[in-house]
Amino acid sequence: MSQENSPENKTRLRDMKIFQNPGLKLISIFLAVILWLIVMNVDDYSMTKTIKGIPVEQLNGSAIENMGKVYDVVNGKTVDIVVKGPRSVVDNLTADNFYASADLSEVSVTNSVQIKVVPRDTRVMNNLDITYVNNTMNLTIEDKIQKDISIRAVAEGQPAEGYALGTVSVSPNIIQVSGPQSIVSKVTEVRAVLNVSGKDQNVESRVTPRCMNAYGEAISSDSLQLSLEEVKVTAKIFPTKEIPIRVGVTGTPKTDYVVTDVNYTPQTIVVAGAQQILDGVSAIEVNDIGVDNASESFEINRELDSYLPDGIYLADSNKEVAVSLTMERKQEKEIEITAEDVEMRGASDDLVYELVVSGVYKIRLKGLAAELAEVTKESLGIYLNVDGKEPGKVDVSPSYQKPNGVTVNMVGRMTLYVTEKAEPPTEENTGEPGENPGGNTGEDSEGGTSTSGVPGETGGQQDTP
């Protein structure tokens, strides 16, 4: 008997655990296989996912256009879906994995079209369940119209420092816009925008025109069509110069009224133009502020464009000058003078001069209150030039130094008596007591005041009215 088959060896093998309870071990293996299958199935479980914003391609739009109609998509340019399928397939899906379309030849009476979505990879189609969030594209269908609209050239941005924007032009300046009536009717302007930021010389470029509504908002619609894709825009860039503004008035105010002050703002303005033209411009003259028959202060604005020389442009945020005119009425003032207030000039040593004022003699002044306040007897320097006066009696008016801005009128009567000086009394020519031939009583027959004598001369040149 071999040693392997010995009773002792068989006893040892029987005692080994691997050979114990074989039924239970078979059941364990079976359960392990089942568990593995379950785990594998759970790991690739079914899941759902929402895919948003899948672009919808519009097919057969010509079917609508061939009827002389145009359409616009109200909603349904994109579509959202919910997909369900194995996690291993669904988890990595995006909008790019799907293709959506709407056949416009199948438009319904309510102007709606069904949207269809399919996976781009047909191999996963059978593993997915697709549910639409909303699969309807809604349209507006209208008659097609067209109209010609002028193009407005617009420059955006600021030129280089020391330079300013001049004229901006576009060529061509008219474009044809066509599309649905409801949209074309909203187009009030077609704008061509040119950027001039930092430019110090003329700019020319081709730009895409844009349709704008009455609120200055761009109108974006696939159904709008322009007859031109691009237009040429040219902007002139000029050097600048700061020059003063001068304001003047024209006309005659109401009687006794004068313009006492003219204030305006701004005092200077920045203009632009060709350098040789700028060199010849020293100021802007706003000299047509009318004051005909005016009696009250007033304010007025003037647009500066109309005062610019040809070839010069405003390059300032201020486009007008604000003018304020102050009007003031002339006042009256009277100064009463006597014979003693009148200085006699040019008197002869051989003659006697007597000035007689009949009643009241007045100097009437008219002018602005501030100017009248400065006028006094002393400032007038009233005098009478008697040089060359012969003996006798004559009505006279004194002279004075004319005050600035004030008119002067003399009111009253003033008489000058000129006599020869009497010889010293002697025995031969002594007259009767009380006689005074050619003498001076200091009072004239008319009851006025008088003065006589030869006052001393004073320096300075005086004005004669």
C-alpha cells in the first residue's frame, strides 16, 4: 500500500476545511455571481437629464417666401429636451449632441411648426427616450415690404488731444430695407458708425449699417434685409483752437433807457478747422443782440454755429452763448447855482464885471444814478469866459466841465453887466453925493443876485457846451 493512500493521509484530507460543507460553498459561489451582475447593472443605472438651448434649424422657408410673404420667429429658435437612458450614455450629453429642425413648409393655420430633435450619433438613438419641454416654433407671417431710408454717419470715440471731429459723411447715403411690415415700419434710421478714437488725421473705413428704431435702439431680426452689406464712412479730423467770444448790441433802447451791463457765458469757445483757416480767426463776433425800444433787463441765447466763418466747426460742448443784458433808466438831478458859484475867466483890468441871476438858475442833469451821484457844483467847475466882452449888458450862460455819461441843461436867466472902471475922484470930477456913474450897486433892477469884480484865474482846461 502506497503512502498516499494510507489511512492516515485520507484522514488528514477529510479533516481539511476546503472539503467541508460543499453544498454551502456552491450556494456562496452562485450568490456571488448574482451579486456581481446586480452591481454591474446598478453602476450603469438609468438616469434623466435636461438639455437646454438646442438651436433649431429652419427648413424650407422658401415655401413661405414664394407666396410673397416673410416670416419671423416669435419663439422656438432653440428647444429644450429631457433625455432618459443609461448613465454611461446620458451623463456626457450636451446640446451639441443633438440636431433640431422645423420644416416651415408644414406651418399650421396658427402659424406654428413642430420641432423635431434627434441625436447626431444614431448609435445611441435606441438607448434614449427623448421628451420635449416645448417642441413648437411660433411664427409671424406678413406681407413683405421695402422702403428707402437715408443713412446717417456717426462717429464714436474722441480724436487725439488737440484735435476735433469735423464733418462725417457716408457713401452711398440711401439704402433699401425690406422685410415684414411690422418690423420695417419700426426702422426710422439706418446708422453707419465709425470709430475715431485717438485719431489725428482723416479716417475712412467700410462699416456695416445698422437699423435703428425711434428710441435709438438697434433692431435685430433675421428677416430684415439691407440692399448693401457695407458702406463707406469718412470722418474729417481737424486741429483745434480756443478763441474769445465777443458780444455786442444793436438798436436803440426806449427813451431814457440805456444798456448798463452785458454779461455772457462762455467767454471762450474751442473751434476746429484747417490750420490755415484757424490762423485767420481771432474771435467769434455775436454782435446782433437787439435792444430796440427795450426798457427791461433780459436774457437770450444764441446758437454759435451761425457766427462761425466758413470752414470752421465747433469743437466744444457749449453750442450756444447765454447773454444777460441789464437795462437802467436815466435819472434826473438839479443843482441850483448863484452868481457866486460862477468863476469868471479872462477878465480885463480896465473893466468891471457884474453877473446878475434873475430868480433861480438851475443846472439839470440826466444820467444813471451812479454817475449822477458823482456830480456836484465843484466837479462841474462852473465858469464864465468874459475875455473880449465889451461894456454893456448881455445874457450869458456859464460853461462847465462836462461829466461823463451825463447830459446837462441850463435853466434860468443870467445877465452880465460890463462897465469901465471909474477914475479916482478929484475936485474936478467929484459929483453930487449919492451919484455913482457907471457904478455897481450889487443888485440889479430885476431883483436878482449879482457879483462883481475880477476873480483870480485858475488852471486847467474847461469844456464849453
